[in-house]
Amino acid sequence: MFLSWDREKIDGPLLEAWYGLGVRYLSTRTVGYDHIDLAHAKKLGIRVCSASYAPNGVADFAVMLILMCLRHYKQAMWRGQVNDFSLNGLQGREMKDLTIGVIGTGKIGTQVIRNLSGFGCRILAYDLRRNPAVEGLVTYVDFDALLARADVITLHMPLLDSNRHIIDRESIAKMKDGVVIVNCSRGELADIEALVEGIESQKIGALGMDTCEGDDGIVHADHRVDILSNRNWFYLHQFRNVVMTQHMAFYTDAAVSSMVECGIRGIWEMANGVPCETELNK
């Protein structure tokens, strides 16, 4: 058996090496699994499962990022560090006056919608499959309608080949001027070059990014004495209206405990012939 983390790319050669060492069960302590070549694992006979945890931590974090963007948190914090307590340029917007678009209404997207429902905002949702649990809280619309009508767009989808760069130059062009985009899912859902262009042109009013394309090798490590060459990531990071955190939306006491327990339980279930709810390549 082997426990993995989503900062590790588990490709064909690595899977073959593990298989040669006797590994037959693989558990990733993450909800996302785009870092694993599931097809190759299945071909070799390695069974793979993921972790699960309650959606509250990520959902809370997403709403926090929305509020940070709407209230110019980054600029206000910077000013406070140098005793500048002026208000010029810090006037925010209230959630009750806005339309929030939620892309993806699985467990996390659903909890985000529940959180947002208390703010009095209008909530639009887009998903290939409608979730009956949120039917009374949102208005489902098609993708282009959500882009055109939402003041804030928050992403809550797994990364698949079909939705990689779902936020690109074309989709951003369809959004409102000054749109706020929040991503607590997978960085590759949004084209980083398109985000940079959107911020520079002021088409995008603010970004709240817990994960961003190109953050592999950056997040979850201390790089204070390193020279890092990811120009787009660091260029985007420096804008006053871009809040970028270190892929930490999931990082709560409850979620980490659940991830560890679920990861070990999944391997035990697969190895003992017990149905495993989180098995990925059945």
C-alpha cells in the first residue's frame, strides 16, 4: 500500500516502479485526484482511493475570500502595517446587492451556497447535473448566462480534461466589468495568462485564489531564500487586488483528521474486499 499527497505527480513510470515493489493499493489523502494516472494504475492492477472530508472548511474559506476581495482586505492590511489608516480607494461592496455565480454544485459548492444564502445575495449556479439539495436556494442557468450576470464567480469543480481552463480569455470577455473570481478548487481551471490580462485591463476587479495554475513547487514550502522562476505566478501575486493563499482552504483540524482516517480506511477496505466508497478506478 502507499499513501500519497496531491503535490506529487504519480505517472506511469512511478506506478510501474511501485508495482514492481509490490504496491497494489494507493490512497491519496486528497479529494482531488488529477495528479494520478488512474488509467495506468487500473491497467497495472493497482487500486486507488481518495480521501473525503466535510465541505465546511473549504466552503467557509471561499466565502472569506469573496469578502476579502469585496472589502479590499489586501490593501487595507498593507496600509495598516505602516500606520496608514486612510480610506481612499477602500470603499467596498455589500453582498446583498450582488449576484454570486457558483460553478459546480457538488458537496463543497452546495455548502458555499448554503453559506451565501445568509447574506441576502442572488445566487446563480451552473453544473452539468443539478443538485436537488440546492434547488430552493439558487437559480440554475447555463454557463454563458452565469458569466454574463454574476458579479462574483466562485469555482468548485474537480479538474478534468473537459474543464481545464474553463476560465480563459473567451469566458472572461463574457463577464461583467469588474468581476470578482474566486478559486478554491484546482488552479488549472483558470488560465493564468488570461487572469493576468484580465487584472491588467481591469476587466477583472479582484481575484481570490487559494490555488492557481503554476503553484506546483511553490505552495506548502518555505522559499524565503530560494530563487523561483515562475514569472506569471509571482507577477499575478503582486497586484493589490489579488489575494493568493497557499492552497490552505482544506487545512482545518477536522478535515486533516478525516483525511488521514479516510485514507487508511480506504486501503483497509480495498485490501479486505470491503466496498470502498472513495475508490476511484473500479
